[in-house]
Amino acid sequence: MTVSPLVATALVGVGGALGAASRHWVGLRTEGRRSILLVNALGSLALGAVSAAPIGSTAALGLGVGFCGAFTTFSSFAVETVRAASETGNRAAAVVAASNIAVALVAFLLGSLLVTGVFG
Amino acid sequence: MERTPYGFLLVSLGGFLGAVARHAVDVGVGGVLAAVWSGGGPTVLGGTATGAGTLVANVAGSFALGLLLTRASGDRTRLFVGTGALSSFTTYSTFVSDAVALGTPAGAWYVAVSYATGFAAAALGLAVGGRDR
């Protein structure tokens, strides 16, 4: 099914607004670097599930590209990693960088496997 | 400010714009690549998973956020542009999804290149923003 550009924009935008607000909510309750790792892990788990789920491209745009895309963040992660390097040293920065990709990768595959297990 | 409904509204509006802009970059870069290569690749969420669009958004957004955090004066700007728009313009979940879709070894290279250019961009943004202050 093809989604018209206007509908796609609305879906991605509304998903993005909700994703950003949810990330902000998590950020108010968890300290900086931990909150980034948390949203990136949860968002990757959700995207893994969305990618494997038998849903249409309309839902995938809103939930996947919009919500999961905006709930997780690369820019805050990159800035925090650079700051960790200058404040605490390269070792701390390496821990931030490695933990994000390791945890998010496992979360994504787990989300995908869980949904495949349910629907497959 | 950041805990108020107004703060959440600013973040949401920024998030709307950031996500839409990321999607536009992804579609735009994907279109250019498709025209150049005219070959198929692995597909993710209806698009071709080269990861190129996500990489462009992540690197540009990391530079801009570094710049903003050293220059932005008010809470409103930080919430709307930083937490809202730039953090939503960039993405980690789609980045991981693209890396998985690319498989090995391309996916590992994709992560390495994204990390190297993303960190360099953030450091540059922080350095440029922090200069002459």
C-alpha cells in the first residue's frame, strides 16, 4: 500500500511529537547518560518489534519512523560521548559508545524475535 | 519550565518538525542513491536500507546540537530546538535497524563510520560554539 506524501508527513510528524515528548518524560526521571541509553534501548526494542510485525506501511511510518525514530536519539548520544571523553577520559567515552550499540542491537533483535515468535 | 505542559508542548512541536525533516532527508537521499545505483537493496519499513539518509541526519544533527548546547541562552530554545527538533531529527533505533539490514560486514562498517563522523561532528559543534565566549 502506498501512502500519500501528505499522510506520510502527518504520521511521521505526530509519531515524532509523541516520541520526543516521551523521551523528554524519561529524561526528567533519569540522569543524563543513563536516560539516553534507556531510550535508545527501549526504542530499538520497539522498532525491532514494529519491523517484524505484520502491520501496514501506514502504521510502520507513524510507529517506526515517527515514534521510535524520535524517541531514540543519536545527537544527544554523540554530544554526551564527546563530553564524557573530555570530562572523565577516553575510557568513559568508550563505555558510553560501546554500551549504546551493544544494548540497542540486542534490544532490536530481541524485539524482532519476540514478534516473530508470536506471529510466525 | 522543562516540567511544565508548555515545556512538553515545545518538545512535541520540535519533535514533529525534527521527525518530518529526517523522513524528508531519508526519502531525498534514498531517491538520489536509487537514481545513481538503480539497484535494489534490503528494505526496511518500505524504504531501501542503505542507511545513507540516517547517516546524513545523524551527523548534521550532532553538529547542530553541539553548537546549540554551547550557544543557546534560554530554556525555550533548548527544549524546542535541542530536546525536540534536533534530538528527533537524529535517531538511534533506525540507525541500528539499518546496520542489521546491511548485515556483516557492511553493518559493522556502517556503525563504525556513523560513530566516527557523528562524534567528530558533535565535537566540532561544541568547539565552534564554545569559541570566543
